[in-house]
Amino acid sequence: MVKMEKDGTQEKILIAASKVFQSKGMAGARMQDIADKAGINKALLHYYFSSKEKLFNVIFKEAFSTFFPKINALIDADNSLDEKIQGFCREYIDMLLKNPYLPLFVLNEINSHPDRLAKKMWKNQPTPFQRFATHVKEEIKKKKIRAVTPAEIFINMLSMCIFPFIAKPLWMAASGMNEMAFRNFMEERKLEIPKIIIESIKK
């Protein structure tokens, strides 16, 4: 259980943990690493967070607490399907650039505790995909796009945005990209991915 933060120590721990998770991943991170990065002793770290899993859960919730409201507003807005695709890719890549360690954690959760992850992300509420699918079906009925399954569009958006982050170490080694070049590459993909997807569903 997280203790009440009074002196900024909790915020210092969260910042340090984010950096450690980013550089070492969930599996490789140790509580001692996080304590060292935060400039505190391990006993104090355990006072605030009893395990790295509980610490990561707090970081996970913070990352998605701003992302999901934006996505929900985007999906529910009276915008065109093209604008929703563009907005989703933009917001998703922005979130991943700020939290590049999340994809591997999410993949691990999908494989080990898929129900728990779904509950953590959506809390038994209708998912963004369900509402997005409704819009796609409406566009098909109006003959504005070809008869494509909503899942095809949504999975393309997810996979094209997230894969570079999952394969980042290998890709950087193979391409010779440094961190700045990778970030610039992903900024460009905010525009390129929607173009590819929108073009693929045109009639």
C-alpha cells in the first residue's frame, strides 16, 4: 500500500523508478536500483512501496490516467474517422515516448494476466475499440470506406505504433540510430502511420 506523500519522497521515487524501468525493463529492475536512483535507502523505499510490482502499478496507472481520457474524448468526438485515426496514433505514440518501458510490461501482463490487465485499463467500462468499431461500421454503410473489419484498422494502429518500441534495442543496433534519431523517427510516424491506414481503407 502506498503511504501518504508529505515531503516529495514519493514523487522522487516515481521519477527514479520510471528511469530504471525504462533502462532495465520490468524484469531487470531491482528495488535497490530504484533506491539508488532516488538517492534514498532501500528501507525508505519499502516504506512507500513494498514491491516493484506495486510501484510499477502506480506508474502504469499514472501513464494511462492521462492517455485514456484523451482517447475516450477523441473516439466520442464528432470528428471524421480519418481524424480519429490520426489522433489515436498521435496520442498513442506520445504516451509511448514518455513511457517507453510500458509495451514490454503490457505484453507480459497480456501473456500472464490478461483479465487483470483489461480490468486495470478499462474497469469493466466499454473499451475505446467498441466505440471506434461502431463508427467504422457506420462509415461502411455510408460507403465512405471499403468493407473492412474494425479490428483490422484498430490492430494496424496499435501494432504499427507499438512495434518500434518493443523492437527498439534491436532496431537501434541494426539501423545505427541513437536515442534522438529514434525519437525523431517516431515523431515522423505520427503522420506516416495514419496516412498508410487511411489509404488502405479507401474505396
